[in-house]
Amino acid sequence: MTDRGVSVILPTYNEIGNIVALVRAVGEAIPPGWDYEILVIDDNSPDGTFAAVQRAYPDDPRVVTMLRTEDRGFAKSIRAGIERAKFDRIIIMDSDFTHDPVEIPRLLHIGEIFDIVSGSRFCAGGRMEDVGHYTTSMLYNWMLRLVLRTQVQDNLGGFFTARRSALMKLPLDKIFYGYGDYYFRLLHYAQWKRMTIVEIPAAYMLRTAGKSKSNALRMVMNYSIAAIRLRTTLSRESRD
Ligand SMILES: Nc1nc2c(ncn2[C@@H]2O[C@H](COP(=O)(O)OP(=O)(O)OP(=O)(O)O)[C@@H](O)[C@H]2O)c(=O)[nH]1
Ligand SMILES: [Mg+2]
């Protein structure tokens, strides 16, 4: 008998080279005593990611696939997964093996104590295989911290656990749009709701197959606009 369960949410776009192996690796990483479901939230990938998962796991009720054809996008897929999840304990992670399933037991363990546990590249012990990406992300996070006045060190990691019931109380429309910028909005509104946040060290790996969908220059521009907008909203909300 298990009394604990976790819903692991995997947003996918063109991850045919990763997703079947990742679903297996996530299943294997769930500690004993935990029930689980793995939600693959696919935005109608042209490479057949959705069909590949269905083919690989036709009869496993723990592997749930969701095909989205409208209002697509990374952050909106994550929200769809959270809304659909059946367990109160949620883990969100990328589907390209950047976020390593071996971290799952630690996230679940610390998640017993804190509302949000974020796998961070920038607290002691955290790292990233891609050294160039690590350095630029670290510099960019310093800038974000100045603008957002936050103590969180990794505001763009996106590998975390939280309780669904707590997340559902946040203003979801103000958070879940855009790309990785959703994560600093989520962390901000979580702090505003007095949720407790802790960062634990995580190693972010190189994507094992397929191509990145993000463009560094576009990301820097969009995230900077998103950060300034969030800061302005906060100043206005605290005045009202
Ligand atoms: N459902 C959904 N998933 C997406 C979308 N865009 C990206 N993803 C997934 O989100 C995760 C992160 O996307 P990546 O392309 O790896 O972007 P990134 O992590 O910023 O870039 P890298 O540093 O190259 O890994 C991956 O699991 C993608 O499959 C989207 O529009 N919809
Ligand atoms: Mg990635």
C-alpha cells in the first residue's frame, strides 16, 4: 500500500529522441512507497512525440498523454499538466534530460518540509554540464535578482516540486504564459503568498537528443521585458 503519490509533468515539443527513455527513467527514479503518474503534455509535435509515448506505454495507467492543439506554448502546457494532475505532489521538469531524474528522490524528500523545492544550478553544489550556458545563465540571474529583488539564485531553472493545492491558489493567469519567464513569476507570486521556497543543488545535463527550441537572444529580450513588467506590477500592487 502506498499513501503518497506524485504527478510528474513533462511538457514536450519535438522530443521523440528523448521522451520514451525519459518516461522510463522517471518511473525508475520514483522512490519505493510512492505511487506516481507521468503526464506527457505535448503541443502536437510534428515529429510524432505523442504517438511514440502512446505506442511505448499502451496499457500503463501511470503514463498519461495529453495532446494540445490550441493555445500552445511551454508555460501553458505546464499549467494544463498541473490542472490535470491527480496527485497533490507535483514535479515539473524538462523532457530533454537536462533535468536529471536522479534528483527526484531528493526533491520529494525536501518537499515534505518546504512548499517549493527548486533544483538550482547556482546554490552550492549546483552545476551545469554546458559551461557556456552556465556562465551566461548565472550572469543573467544576477541581473534578474537585482530587478526582482529576490534571494532566489536560480530564477529560470524550472525543475521543482510543489503541492498542487498550493499552486492552484496562485493567480495562474498572471503566471502561466510565455516561456521560462513563467518560473520567476511563479516564484514571485509564491513568495507573495508566503509559500516557503528552498533551493537544493542540481546538476543540469546536456540535452541527450534533439534540438533546443529556445533562442538565446530572443530569450534575453523577452525575459528582460517580463522581469521589468513583473517589477512594475509589484510596485503598483504594493501601492494599492
Ligand atoms: N508542450 C510544450 N513543450 C515545449 C514547448 N517548447 C519547448 N517545450 C519543452 O520544454 C522543454 C524545454 O525546452 P528546450 O528546447 O530544451 O529549451 P531550453 O531548455 O530553454 O534550451 P536548452 O538549453 O537547449 O535545453 C523541453 O522539454 C521541450 O520539449 C512548447 O511550446 N510546448
Ligand atoms: Mg532544454
